[in-house]
Amino acid sequence: MTNTMTYKGYSARIEYDDEDGILTGRIAGIRDGVGFYADTVDALRAAFHEAVEDYIETCERVGKEPQKAYSGQVMFRVSPDVHRRAALAAELEGKSLNQWAEEALDRAAG
């Protein structure tokens, strides 16, 4: 079972609101808050597609570039011990630390 939808490179997390008896979603990975809702899966999918199209059209209308996919550059800090163990694991697998970390993140992200 999945609780996400994807359309034109945009993804949304889907949740159920028991109080209102509706399915809700929000486009992920963009700064603008774009949400949508419906009471059936088919209607939710249509609402999601409409929300993505509206987001793209609104950005064009106001002269703003719609947010796109991520750049692929990730910068974060880890403890020296984690860095050492990761670098050693990568070397033992014959990979660069970047290759090893990408595979580890990919596995973790599913």
C-alpha cells in the first residue's frame, strides 16, 4: 500500500481525515503550500492533477519558475566516527563515498 501520488514529476503525500471523511493531499518538495482533497480515490487523483496544473499555470502567470526536481547535491554533517565507518565501508566495497552514500540513502528512502 502506498500513500503517495505522482504526476508530472511532482509527488504528494495522501492522508485520510476521519473527522471530515475526506482524503487530503499536499504537493511535496515545493515551498508553496498546494493542497487538495476529495472523497474518493479517483476524485483525489483528479484533484491532484488539477492542483499540479494550477500550480504550474499560476507560476507562469506571476512570472515565477515552478520548483523542479531536486539538484542531487546533498550536504550534511555527521560525526567523525560515522564518517570514518562510512568511508571504510565504501572503500571495502570498491566505491567512492558518494556512490556508497547514494546507495545507502536510496535503500533507506525506499
